[in-house]
Amino acid sequence: MRDRLIGLLEKADLAAAAASGVVEHADFVAFAGTIRNIRDRLASADDVLVVALMGGTGSGKSSLFNAICGGDLAEVGGVRPTTGAPLAAVAQRRAQAMEPYLDSLGIAAQVEASIPAWLCLIDMPDTDSVELDHRFLAESLLGRLDLLVWVVDPEKYRDAALHDHYLKPLAAYADQFLFVLNQVDRLGSEDAALVQEDLVRALEEDGLTPIRLFDTSASPAAGPPLGTAALVETMAAIAGSSQGVYTKLVVDLTEATHTLVEQVGVAETGLREKLAATVVEAAALAAAGDTDEGMSRASEFIESVRSGASAPFGDELTRISVRLPSIMAEALKEASVANEPGGTSGNDAAVRVLAEEFAGPIKELLAARAAASAALVELSLGLASL
């Protein structure tokens, strides 16, 4: 899949070039950023699964991080906020390979730990931190990580901020989610089962599937951590398949592509023929002196094309609309001169003006949109084949 994805990035570059100036600038920048991020990820150790522990204050993320790493590497506490900056743990022999990518993520705190070579584990800032910059940092990294482990506790597992702000909007990435109900040692077996069932219901309501849920007690009152082995085994299975890194990157590119496809849309067939007919009708009206009606016909065509168009495309059409009165006045003037003795057909002169001043710019816009649509459709088909 890696080679095929790299090949698709070339098509993505072509699609980005074609979409420039046709789609919203912010979406174009996001699309180009997605391509850049995918290249950055593929250039790093893509046999290492970058896993982030996400969750709110008190859920036990840092305790789970320490339990998996086999040492007290992350600060643990109940005072908000506890985790102020991401902390990445890597195996000693993979630390050098992962350092450039972690640096690109802005993760300065990196420690070597007794974890498998295929794993890079990140303890993230709290998603409900009272420090806004902590939350913003966590959110900014979501799209750059291979696997997200959402850690919840028995009290806040239905927290609206978690479900509405994070999980529902990210439902397309459900394959890259694992869920941990931590601190189950605080519940009896019957209560734990009820909480598990209710959590699954909440996740289903978020539109998430599949749901992979694990029970853990990362820092029990007595004894070693519980439930972490099953979690690590599942992460190992993901790392050993294409799902861990490449599938997520395909989803990234697919989501970004769909955003542009929705803006560009599928070009309506026969627009050039309709444009030519509009030019002939408007020119005949101008030659007959009825510039208002001619302008109305031209405006109707512009509105039909503008319907549902993205802002850059629509803005260009608006500029043409603003120029319509002067274009029609010029068509009338040329038609009047041509109708004088010894002149050519006034209708032909009006057609020439409208073809150059009205139809010409619109043809360029339609051609740009058609090129963007074709490039994005080709990219979408390639992504679907993966």
C-alpha cells in the first residue's frame, strides 16, 4: 500500500494545482497541508506506530502511559491540568529514527522507554484542560497521529465535550480509535458491565464503528496494573498490518479530497453550448437596441452557473456580472457602427463583443473548474481502489 499511496500523492499534487483558484483558499491550504503531512509521515519510520493517549483530566492517561512504559515517566496527579505538553516514549533503538518526525509535530519532550520497537507512545494534554493552549495543542496534533486511544473514567465517560467536540466530528477515523475504560477497579463487576454497555451505546450514538473497548486499571490501589496487556496486543496487531499507518493516511487524503470535490462539483454538461446560445440571444437583443433584456439573458446564465459554486469561482462570475452593463453598451455601440452604410452586420459585431468580453472569461472559468473536477475525480477513484 505504501508504494500505491506514494503514487497517489503525485495525482494529489496535480489535483492541488488544478484546484488552486477554483476552491476556497482555506480548503486549498488544508488540502496542500494534508499532502505535506502524509509525505512527512512516510519519510519517517513508518514501521513505528505513533499512538496517542487522549482523554480528560483525571481519566488516568498518564498512569496508563507509565503502566505501558513500565516506569514513572509521566507526571501523575489530580490537579488540573496535569499533562501540559505531549510526552513521547520510544524504544531506545528507534529513538533516533523517530526524532525528526516528533520534532515536526512539535513534541520536544521525548524519553526512551522499555516498550516494543514498533511503538511510539504519546501522553497528550487533557482534552478538557482549563488551559486553552493545552487543549489547542492536543487538537492540533489529532490529524498527525496514527492511532488514538481515548481514555475515560467511570464518572466522565459520557462527557458531552468529549463526544460532541471530538468523537462525532472524527467518526470517519473510527478505524484509528481504541477506547479504554480506566479505573475499573473502583467498580464492582456488575457496575462495570453496566458502564461498559452504556459507553458502547454512547459511542454508537456518535456514529463510531468498529468499537474496540478495553477495561484497565492503570494504577490500582494494590497490585500491578490490570488490562494493559490486551491493549498492547491489539496495538501490536495494528502495527503489524497496513491499518496502523497507511489506512489512516488514506482516510486523511480521502477526507481532504471530498471537501474539494463538494466545492467543485460535477461540471454540468452542455454549458458551452448554452453559453454560445446566450451570446447569440444577447447580441441580437443588443443589436436591436434592447440592452436591458440582453443583459437579463446574460445574467440568467451567470446565475445558473454560479449556483453552488465555491467562492473564488463565484467571485469571478460576480466581477463579470458587474461589467455586464458596459459590455452590453459596447455591443450596442459596435452594432450601431456596423449597421451604418458600408458596415458589416450589426448582429455579428455584437456577437464579437460578447464573445470576447463575456463568453471568453466564462470559458476560462469553466475550463479551470472542469480541469479541477477531472483531477479530483481521478484522485478519488485511486483512493477508493485502496
